[in-house]
Amino acid sequence: MSIPVSGAPSQIAKSKVIRRTVNFHPDIWGDRFIKNIFKDKDIHFRKVREVEELKEKVRRELLASAGHLSQLLGLINALQRLGVAYNFEREIEEALEHIYAIYNDNNDVDDDLYNVSLRFRLLRQQGFKISCDVFNKFKDKDGQFKESMTSNVEGMLAFYEATHLRVHGEDILDEALEFTTTHLKSTTYPTNNTLAAQITRALKQPLHKGIPQLEARKYIAVYEQDDSHNKDLLKLSKLDFNLVLSLHKEELSSITRWWKDLDFARKLPFARDRVVECYFVIMSVYFEPQYSLARKILTKVLTLTSVIDDIYDAYGTLEELEPFTEAIERWDISSIDQLPDYMQICYRALLGVFKVADEELAKQGRSYRVTYAEDAMKLLARAYFDEAKWFFQKHIPTMEEYMNLTLRTSTYPMLTIVSFLGMGDIVTKEAFDWSFTNPKIIIASSIICRLMDDMRTHKFEQERGHATTAVECYMKQHGVSEQVAYDELNKQLLMHGRTLMRSV
């Protein structure tokens, strides 16, 4: 349903205009997260003390395992999958350096599929350059994987998980993925078998693609059922999970109060009301307690970017979008008078979020970071405007033109920079400078994001009168059918996915 809105008298005619709008489903959460349950401070501090004591016990056990490869690998794996590895970053890094130095591919004599696969995955995801040649020993003289491996189900599952850390050109891991997937799917277990449940989940979504806190919540139950589990580690994981969850609830309560005070649901009813969903997305970026400020800043920016996207994508007229873009580029509250009322509401909120972030970071001597984020937002607004001009001019660009603009409209470059704002000492000025050099990892991520979104929403976007997508661009430029366009874009997804893996 179209909503008539009057423009600002100084710039836009007062006559009512008919606007493109989308009937997004309403917010389903209400005030559920605003009312955060009060926690007893004495109980909270008692839990914090208990966690610190358990961390020391687990730390001692981690150091004591240094001479026992299998035990050390198992403990590191458990720490990561239980969501508590962030408490032992230095110890884990040192342990993996030790493992890499001793058990590299030049002197690896371990023939245990589980250990070799787990070691490969843990080292590679930590950034160590371990060769996939370590798996050659599991092939027979004909170059096929040994059928005897299939009886080692835990080893096959570990091998399957390891294959998801492959990069372009590692044919042995491509073969291994097909081999392990086929055999894991064909294996049958009693319905109450814990290993069977892990295999089912892994085949649906491997660990490498999971959200840490969701994976931890699932694995705590699995780990508890293992008779050989470490009792101190299990207790630590439960207590730590609940403390972190409590912090997340506090953050979400604060963010939803901020959002409700803006009253966008009533003032800007055409836009998506997705603050809770945005927080969940950011929690998957970093869940650790030390990134609390970073989560709050990034969630607010992402939520407002969603609204800005709806303004450019559907609601704003070209005559309104031009001064809106210029106002964002000037980044000055004095620019607000030239905007329609609904844009003023959004613009004021945008500047307000960055102002608060600047005040918080100034306390740490890091206010310089906000300038980078503001510049990134200005570039995004200009890219949104260029895309809007294509729509109003009924221009279908070439794939080259479209993909060039996609690198800016995907929001990944801007969100990457904003994600660094509240991350403390781990981020340097050089990291912000690097972000503006169009690094391959951001380019590949942006393209993957855009192509996946275009293929998923192509038909819906055309029904609502949205700007052109990659599907239309490819069809027009090459004179092919929709299916051929989908097939080609899927090939590009695979190519950029490999680029992304090489960049990590």
C-alpha cells in the first residue's frame, strides 16, 4: 500500500506523491527484550568468581596436555566448540604453534584419521599453512580413498569437517568431501545415538559455517553425554554461556530501548523493523564479552542502514534522494532543513548514533576511528543514489557496471569498517587504512552477498518494482534465459567463494 508523504517546502513540491512500498511483516518481538530481568548482583559476582577458578583449572590441564597430541587436540577442539576458547586465546595459539612445529607434513607419522583430520582443521582455521598432502596416506595404490576408513565413523566425520577448510586447487579435499558425504549419509545408527545426531547436523551445516554461540549451545548437550568429558570444562562452559547470555540480554535491552525511543515503527512505517534480527546477525560476528561496545555500535548502524536502504530502494523519489545523499556527504546537522520530514527523522538518528560512538571512543583516545566509518557511510549513500538513478532512468546496466556498483551497495565495505570501531587494541589505524584499499576478502564477500541475494529475491524484487538485479543484467547482456543466467551466476559464486577462502 502506498503512503503519501509531503516533501520539505524549500526543495520538494507539496503535492502528494505515490510511492513504491513493501508490506514487510511487522516486528514479532514487541517489548520482550526491553524488560531485562534484574539479576542478583551477589549471585552474579559469585558466578564470575567461580568461572575464574574454573578457568585456572582448565588452563593448567591445557598446559599439562602439551606432550600428548591426541589429548591436546581434543581439549582445544572442546574449548572451541563449547564457546569458551576466547578465554584461552594465548594458550591455544602457543599450543597450535607447538603442534605445527612438531607434526608438519615433513615428519608426520600419525596414521589416525581422526587425529590427522582434527589437527588439519584446527591448524588451518587458525591460519597455519598446513598442506592437504597429509591426507595422501589415506589413499590406496590406485589413488582412491581406502574403504577401510569408512568403519572409523568419528574419523570420517572429522575428515568431512576438515574438507570445508579447503581452498581452490586442493583436489584431494574436493574428493574427500564427496567421499565422506556419501558414506556418512549411508551410515545408519539407532535413533538415540549421539554421534548420529552430530552427523545429521554436520551434513546440514558444517562447523565452519555455524554461529559460535548456537553451536556451543548444541555441543554442551553432546559433550555432557560423553562419559570421558572433563567435568571442570563442562561446568565452565555452562556457567560462561549463561554469563555471556546475560550480557547479550542487557545489550539487546539497551538497543531495543534506543530503537523504541526513535519510534521508527510509527514515524517511518514503510521501513523494516528488524532491530532484534540485526542484533542476532552482529552477535554472530563477535559474541565475546570484550566486544560489547562494538556489538552495540554495529547493531545500531546496521539497523539504520536497513532503513536507509528502504528509503533509496523503494520509498524516496529521485528529487528527494539527491539532497538526502548530499546531506549525508556533508555530515552536518545544518543540512537537515532541506529534507522531507521522514528523511529528517532518519538523518538525525544516523548522525546521533555516530556522535555517541565518537563520545565513547574519545574516552579511549580512539575517536579518529569514527571519521573512517563516516566516510564509509558517505560512499554507501552515493552508491545507493547511483543505483536509484538506474531505476528511475529504467537503465539495465552491463554486468561489469552492475558488479562495480555492487562492491559498494552490498554494505560489506562499510560494515567491515564500522565493525572495527569498538574492538579495542586488537584493531590498529592500519586496519582502517587497509579497509579502504578494496582488499580481495571484502570484494569476494560483497560479490557473494549480492549474487546470493539477487538470485534468492529476484522474482520478488521485480514484482515490487525494485531496481534491476544481476539476473536481469546477465539475461539482457548475453541474450539468455533466466535459467542460464542462474547457472552462470552460480559459477561466479563458486569462483568468488574460492577467492574468499584463499584470502582468509
